[in-house]
Amino acid sequence: MNLIEYFNNRIKEYFTIWDIKLAQVAAFLFFIVIIKLIPEIITLDYWVYILGAAIAAIRPMYIKFIKK
């Protein structure tokens, strides 16, 4: 069993939807702290954020719509 399979099994066994959503909130709040520490991030062009969102969405969209 490789590392990814190990953590996938742990998540399926122990995590609930509440745990996953709380992890998302923690990541969001961490990003807010980063923005407060480095305010130049906000001055980037909008396409940088769109590109980042597209890159982050590639795997979930592939799993949802293409992989059988």
C-alpha cells in the first residue's frame, strides 16, 4: 500500500463530511492569514486567480465526468 492509498483509506474510515468541511474552512482561514501577511497577493491580475481555480479543478472534474 502506497502513501496515497493509506491516507485515502484513513479518510474513508474516520472522516465525516463535517471533518472535510472544517479542513476546507481551516485552509480558507490560513489563506486569509497569508493575504494579511503578504498584501501584494491581492494586487495580482484576475486571470491569475482564474488560472489557479482552473488548475485546482482539473482532477475533480476529471474524476467526476470522465473517469469511469
